[in-house]
Amino acid sequence: MGETVNLLIVEDNESDAALVVRQLERAGYTVATARRVDRAAELGAALEACAWSAVLCDYALPGFSPEEALAQVQASGLDLPFVVVSASLADEEAGRLMALGAHDYVHKHDLARLAPALARGLAEARGRRARRHAEDGLRAREAHLRIWGEVVEGLHEGIVVTNLAGDILDCNPAFERITGHARAEVLGLNPRVLKSGRHDAAFYAGMWDALVTRGSWVGEVWNRRKSGEIYPERLALRAVRGADGLPTHYVGMFSDISREKQDQARLDYLTHHDPLTGFANRQLFMERLQQAVERAAAGEGKAAVLLLDLDRFRRVNESLGQDAGDRLLQVMAERIAGCLKRRSSLARLGSDEFLVLITEFTDADALAALARRILDEIARPVTVNGQLLHMSASLGISVHPQDGADAEHLLQAAEAARAQIRHGLGNRLHFFTAGMDTRARRWIEVESELRHALARGELQLYYQPIVCVRDGRVRTVEALLRWNSPALGWVSPAEFIPVAEESELIVAIGDWALETACRQVRHWQDTGLPAVRVAVNVSAHQLAGGRLPERVREVLERTGIDPGQLELELTESAMMSDSEHGARQVEAISRMGVSVALDDFGTGYSSLAYLSRFALTKLKIDRSFVDGLSRDPKSSIIVDATLGLARGLGLRVVAEGVETEEQRALLAAAGCDALQGYLFSPPVAPAALGALIDRFAPAERYAKPRVVAIGA
């Protein structure tokens, strides 16, 4: 715009006044002077102090109304545009102020209209001054008409002038541009030629009643272009009065707000939807869930929440890239939606988590059946970027009102239910049950403390001997994690290791355990203990990362121990979660001379086809089978079968959890190579290991070989 203006701002908030000035400057105005006042006395003095261009007045002033300010400006004899700038102003109030002489109004949340409003006010003021000047002569009048015409012609807003009957007498170029109608086409027609059909007769009756009775109307209207396109416009109608005070014409000024509406609609969509899948986001889902809960509480339906996340989704992102991960999420979202009666029931919570709202079901069995259909759909193979993927999910279910009286508690219950599913076992579902909320809080507490346990030096390794059946010696000890938390006390591995697995803290903890155990072996060796191998447990997450062989090699080099002094124990589920990936890493580790044992044999996948593909040296029979030897014939059968299988594959066998002499005798007679359990010793601190080995091999207590060859 490039115009220099002096602004008198009637406003009690200095920040709002500064905001108004900045808005006009961004629009191209040069604000030479801006003075803020908020009382009648200040306004009176200010009106005499400067040649003001316009007055901008707040609507809500303590002890000073805009009507009073407008009357004071009018009483001064100064012809200044008076624009009301308000945070909240109804159309009726705006119409009343404009009827009193205000030139326009602008909402504070839509300051983009301020510059056009000021432009109109300034233009009108110039027009009025031109008209007054024209009274001095025909020449001045012609100049005024020319200036006024240029102003009208140059406005971005459309202008239409009608007589009292509503016949169009004139319009400006902006009218033609916005509506698509040429000036010649509409002269003599009624503005109803622009009607869209979206407003009823009552709407137009109210508009014309306000125009006739108050002299003005301001609001939003949907109109139709010549092309047939319907568009929104912001419209201000005003009666033009003659010297006798009676209306002679009506003037309408309007602007096309299509882009504004589109931007607002887009913003509303992004506020409530997940941009990747197009389904609802957490905010919209929680609003819908709360509404469903309120209806259910009133006896108008039911409400249940299904929360699921995809197992091992991170692996897809890491191996195939984020684009593949995004595509997979889109496919899975569509599959879930296909199981539902209403697509609006589905939301993406974040990353690989999805929420489902169910409002129509008969009982828990119906919910379980739906959950199973969803899990089956997810389990169907999917091809992404040419790669065939087999996915699974874990799903928790909560039901109103027994699991939560409001939306937040229902969601928390579903999260607690899902958390009960053992990590790594896919396509499982779990209902919330009483007590889970307490366990969930305990889980969060343990996770919070565990995140700092390594840095604080709270984790320890204890060592349990593995005794050779043939000669009773201890050649291997298993490193077992222990945690003494200052805040929680001694925390059982059965409690904190699943937390570490779920939060993936297990990777850092596993790396620490591997290096700490190897350093301990070197320390024992340097202090004269007999050669001993240390067995270290490795998690599925460490194997999934793909760097386990590299990590083992680095630790061996740093600690200087012989590869034969290290054994890694992996569970069946860890190796089978990605058998090809796991087999390659186990092979690389075995080639280094490091032993690899299959831990908890018989409790996981137990696939003989898979087992034969891994470069293993040892099987460990799970303690659950050892415990049942004396009372469950099936346990004896499983132990015998495991020993036969191991002999056929050339593997040594260790039995865990040996606690009685009867178990020892049965296992030794069956052909186990080594035994481990409390019958021989509980896990002990590193300093106690010397005395422990002394019990089993006193003659070799102070032997100090550098190169070791270990049998069992």
C-alpha cells in the first residue's frame, strides 16, 4: 500500500496496540505516529495534538465504551475513519456501531482484514473530503469523482450499488473478477442472481430486515459464481442516505474468503487426523471415546477400546527404510479398518500403535472375535518395496465401565492389558483385569529407575557354577544380572529384565554385561584362578541389531581373553524371530571360537528344522522340565528326547535348576554333560568365586595357564 499514516489507538492493552501497528506495517503502511489512549480525557487531548489519519478503537474498554469514543471523535469535527478492533464482537453489535457512524470492524483473530478495512476507511475519508471540496466548484467536484472512482476501481473487494428495490445500478471490476459476471450482464438485475441455494428464506429475511431497520448488515454468505462454483464471501451491506436522512441506495462490499476457508479446513483436518494414514489421531479419538462413554453411561450404547501395536516394526524401518515403514503402516491401517463397521472407529496413536473404538458388541466373546479377526488380517503376508513381510501384533482390550469410567482411564486400561503380553510373542490379545493398573504403575516405576541404573553403577553380575558330570569340576560359570536399586531395593531379574526388553534398555545392559563378564574372566585369570569360561545371556534385541559378532570381537580384543573362555546363551525365541538373520550371526560368532548355547530349550519354538541350521555347541534343558522329573513322566520323556537329539547333532547338554540329589542322579544317569542349580551353589559375587572353585577343584586352585582348552 505504501501509505504513511498517523494512528490514534484507543486501547487499554499496550501489546495489542503494538500488534495492530505491526500488522499494518506488514501490509505496507508506514506508521509515522501511533499514540495509544484509554480514557476520554486522553482522547480529547490527543485529537487536538496531531493530524490523525484514523482512529482504531477496542470494543471492550474498562470505563470507556466505543460509543463514547465514537461520539467524542464526531464531536471534534474531525472526519476520521473509525474502525472497531475487537476480540469478540457480535454482528448485531457491529451493525449498531456502524449505524452510529463507525466505518468498519475487525476481529483481533483476523487482523489480516485490518489493512483492507483501513484502506476503505481512508478511501472513504478521502472521498468525503473530495465531496466537500467539490462543493466549492464544479472543477473540484469532477476531481473528487475521479479520485473516488479510482479508489473503487482499485479495491480488491467487490462493490455493488443497488436502488431501494434491489436493482443493480453499478459494480466495480473486483465484482466482475470475483463473481465472473460482467458489469453489463448484471445491470438492472437483482443480486439474487448470485444466490447459492445454501441459505433459506429466513436467512435473507433477517439480512434485509437489519439493512432496512439498522441501515447495515455484516456477515458471511455462500454465493454462486457465473461458472456455477459456490464460494464463501464476507459481506457488508450499508444503506446510503440522502440529505433528508432517508435511504436512497444500498451498497454491498464483499471479499472472496475461499482460500481462508480452505486453510481453516486443512488446519482443522491436520489437528484431528494422522497425516500418514488419514485416520483419526489421538486427540480426535479421545473426543469420540469420551462421547461414547457419556452415551454408554446414559444407557445409549457401549464403549470398548482395542489398543494394538505391531511387533518388530522397528526392524522394518531399520532394514527397509522409513518409506517402507510408512507404506506398511498404511496397509495395516486399511486392513484394520476393513474389519470395522465404521472407518471412523480407527485411530493411529503414534508410531506403530493403533486404537479402535467399539460401540456395538454383545459381550467379551464378540470383542475377542473381532480382535482375532484384526490380528489375523495383520498376520497375512504383505509385500512392501518387493519384500515379503510377515507381521504380527499385540492387542489389549478394555471395556466401559468396569475398566474405566472415562476416556483416559479406558485408554490406560487398554495399555496395561497390552503390556501383559510377553514381548516377542506376536498376534496375542489380552483383556484388562483388576490389578493390572497397579502392575502398570510398578512397571513404569521400574522402567524409570532402570534407565539410570547403568550410569549409577547399580547393576551387578553374579556367577553360578556349571558342574561337569564326568569329573565334578567347574569349567563354566553363568553370569547373571542383579540389581540393587537405592529407590526400589533388590529387584528380581524376573521383574526388571522384561521391562528392559520392552523398553529396549536391554541392548545397553547386554553390552555392559558382556564386557563386564569378560573383564572379570581376565581378572580371575590374572589373579591365578583356574581357567574358567563365562556364559553370558544375549537378548533378542542384541541379535536383531545385527552387530553382535562385531561387538563380541571388540570385547575380546579389549579384554584380551581367549574366545574359548566366552560362551553366549540365546533363547529359541531370540534366534527364531528372524532365523536367517540370527543364523548368520551365530555362524560368525562360532567361527571366532566362541561357544553358543541354546538356553531354555523346549519352552520356545522348538523347531528341529531351525535348530539344525544354527552353529550351536550346547543345549540347556529348562528348569521347568528338571523340576518335574520326579513327579511327571512327561518331563523325563522330554529330557530323554532332548539328550537323544543333542547327541545326534553333536551338542553337549546342560540341565538348569538342579536342586535335589534325586534330580542330579536322574540327569547324570540320563547322560547330561553338566548340571547347574542351587544343589551346587546359588549365584555368588565375583569375590566369592575363588572359594567356590576351590570346593570343586582344590588341586588346581593356583594353576595359572595362559592358553586354555575347556571341555564341558
